[in-house]
Amino acid sequence: MVTTMLDGSTVEVGLASAEGMVGLPVILAGGRTNRTRASVQIAGSAVRIKAELLKTEFNRAESLQNLLLRYTQAYLVHLEQTAACNRLHKIEKRLARWLLTVSDRIQADEFQLTQEYIAQMLGVRRAGVTVAADTLQQAGMLRYSRGRITILNRTELEATACECYAVVRDEFARLLGTEND
């Protein structure tokens, strides 16, 4: 999920995968919004449901309502930590956090993402991602080549990531029962 500013610059405002959904405003009292855009960057499967049907089922089924409200709370924690992280933490720590989060969401330690895309998600220049990725690669935490990222040492990458990674990971686990291996 990205938001686009008037000058055309974009920044990540959330990630969604099998544990969640895009289009949260549909279930909230304010309805739809055009402030964010969702795009698929890593292959996988998804289910699409008409907004009106989702609203009807949300209002009818207490279990669905409970699940989506817990997801909304976890997503809000992700938003809060991302805002704080973008302001307070160095790019290397932010990159480590973001790569771990992507890995958790897709449940894989290898995936394809370009440095240009990562730079847009982190709200930084591509050159900054290049330097940070090179630092993590030189330390043996990951391998990065032609857009293919492989996490080699998850323990060290977690130690390098800022506190925001653990806060969001733990909140998703608490609210949604998502566990990382």
C-alpha cells in the first residue's frame, strides 16, 4: 500500500498478504478513500470480494467482524511504527525491518524486488538503498543480485533491524495468531 503526494513521490503505508486485506475503509464508517493505492509486487494468490458484499457480511457475521477489527488494529500498529521508523531510524535499520516484514508476510526468505521499488517503499533515494543493501550483504545477512533478495542470516538481520520490526511482528502474532518460524 502506497500513498502518493502531489509531487508524485510515493511511500509505503502498509503491507498486506494472506493475513489481511486491502480496502479497510470499506468496513469503516467513513467508506471508501482514494488516498492509497495497492499494488502486487510478489506473486501469490488473493481473493477479491465486492465492497458491498464485504460490508454486509462484516455487519452480519460477528466472527468476521472480530477478525477484521483485530487486523485493523494490527495494521494501525504497523502504520504507527512505520511513521516513527521513517522519522527516527537510519536507512540500514529500516531496510532490515522492511525486508524481514516482507519475508514474514510471504513466508519465504527469497523474493524479487528492485532497489527502485524498495526506495519508493522506504521513501528514500535509490542510492541509499544500494549502500544499505551492500552493507547488509557484506555482513553476510543477505544476498542481493539483480533484484533477487535472499535472507541468509535472519538472526543477524533481526539484530540489525530497529525495534519497530519486533513491535509490529509481535502485535500481528498477538492479534492474528501469525507466527514466524
